[in-house]
Amino acid sequence: MTSMANTDARHLPPAASTARWGAVLALTLCVSTLIASEFMPVSILTPIAADLRVTEGAAGQAISVSGIFAVVTSLTIASLAAGIDRRHLLLGLTLLMLVSGLTVAFAPTYLVLVAGRALLGIAIGGFWSMSTATVMRLVPTEQVPKGLALLNGGNALATTIAAPLGSFLGQYIGWRGAFFIVVPLAVATFAWQWATLPSMAPNRASGATGSLGVLRRPEARIGMGAVGLLFMGQFALFTYLRPFVEQVTGVSVSLLSAMLLGMGAAGLAGTWLIGRFVAWNLSVTLVAAPVIMAGIAFALIALGSIPVAVALLLGAWGFVGTALPVAWWTWLSRTLPEDAEAAGGLMVAVVQLAITLGAAGGGLLFDAFGPSATFLAAALVLLGSALLGHAGSRTTDRSSTATF
């Protein structure tokens, strides 16, 4: 076992001796810009469809193209870019985001819009696949959870403001102007990364393994299963919060918007605090968080007609659910450090697939049996994630003990 540990150590990407927080902040700005680009169109589908003379459904399909390309890229980038300096690769992905923004903003036809969204999907899939491995090389090992929390904070902020910002900007500068806002942000991101990112030689072991090859390890299979169930349950409920609050709670649109904004603000707070819970006990966090989310789902079923209770429960949902990905990215950095890039790509693909399945399955249940059935199913799936998270943490602990 000792010789295996030494072999693995040779394949580990070199850890940073000093923290490069400027580079981490530059990556955080990149995350915010990417996620804003991904979610902004949700609130401006109607003007996009009218301008390009397509149906709103077709416009929505064009928007979803980015998710498909993100999955494909996440599964292949570790192998395809095995010999490329990670500094150059990240800068290239940022340029791709810039080109995507220009392409979409000036798209003369529907097909050009689709092409622009495909470029964005490549940037999203590539960046998120390498995010954990990159943070591991920018800050010392004990500060990796803090670095990942910063990245997820940028994600949470962009997710909270992207849709309302797109709607607001669309009223005054049109949907093309709203998309063009991404361009100067991408330029600033590129310049900041150029100034702060160090040269990072590729980790040949990760490129050789490949994303699907990571599944040969039992702890990876269990962990990815837990991640998949987590996001499936989360989005089976989250996707249908608005119709639930409108139909069951019966509040006005303005109060609904305030509830959702409060949930987003709670998510930001949770993201900044999650590092402390992870440092305290990662295994407990991975198990307790989905259990809490399942409890919130059950409480929404029971208390859904009480506006104050629903508002508080949505705040708790945002606090836990938005921050939980930080814990799983930390798990990846500790459990699969020598395959962080390949495992990161696999996790991105699992998350994207789980979100799609969760939203689709939740929709079928919502239409057939109503919101209570949807929320009940989401709670059960979340409990399944907690069980797998417990099994995965035990497997990881045994592996760590055997290695040392």
C-alpha cells in the first residue's frame, strides 16, 4: 500500500506553497460571467423569438444547446487537452466566451444564435471540469475549500441576478444589448487571468485516465451516484417552486419575487459559510445537507398554504442547496486528487444529466399528480443521496486508511 501511495503522489498536480488569491478571484469573475451568460436568456426568450422570427419553444431549444455542449466538453476535455498548459487552456476558454457573446449579440439568424450558444457550452463545460484541479494548484491544500467557496459564490451571485438583470436590461437596450454586456466582462476576465494565472503544466495522469475511466474506482462510482441523486432531487423541486407558490401558497407575483430573491440571498450566505462546515466535518456535511433538504420538502408539503412558513423554508432551501456543491467539489479534491480534471469533467456531466432528469421527472409528476407528489419524490431522492453520501464517505475513509 505504501508503494501505491508513493505512485499516486507522483501523479498529483503540484500544490501551491503560497495562495494566489488574485488568480482565484479572476476565476470567480469568469464563473459569474459564464453563469450570467447561461441563465440571462430565460427572462428574454420572447423578444429573442420575435426578433429572429421563431417560436418561443425554438428559442428555448437554442438556449438549451449550451447544456448539451457543456456535457460533451466536460467528458472529453481532459483527454483532448492533455498536453496543453492549463493557463493557456483557461485563457482560450475565456476567449471562447467572448466570441460567444459577440456571436449571440449580433446573430442575424437563428442558426447563428445556436452556434453562439454552442461555443458558450464548450466554455462552461471546459471551465467547470478544470475548476477544482485549478484551485488545488493555486492555493495550499488546507485552503482549497475556501477557494472553491469563492468560485461557487460567483456562481450563486450570477444565478440570483442573471434572469432579473436580463429582463431589466432587455427593456432599455434590447436583448442584443443585454447579451453584449457579457463582452466587456469577458475582456476584463481575460485581462485579469492573463495577469494572475501562473503557468500550470498538465497533469498527464489525469489526461491518460479519461473522465469515464475514473468510474473504475468504487469511491468515485458511489460519490458520483450521490451527486446525481442530489441534483436530481434538488431540481425536481426547485424547477416547480413558482407554480407551487402560485397555486398552493397563493401569493402575489411581487411577493413571490421577494421570496425567490430571499432564497437567492440565503444561498449567497450559505456559500460563504459552507467552508467552515466542510472544515469541521466533510462527511457529516455530505449526509446532513440532503437530509435537511428532504425535510424542507416534507415541510413545504405540510405548510405550503402558510406564506410566512414558505418564505422561511425557501430561505433554508437556498442556504443549504446553493452551498452544497462546494462540499462535493471539496470531496473530489480530497478523494480523487490525482484525477481531479477527469473527475471534474465527469461530475459536470453527471450534474447536467441529473438536472435534466430531475426537471423532466418532476414535470411529469407535477402534471399528473400535483406539487405534493413532485416534492415527495424529490425528498425521497434526496434521502437516497444522503445514503450514498454516507457510503461514499466510509469508502473514502477506508481507502485513505489503507493508503497511509
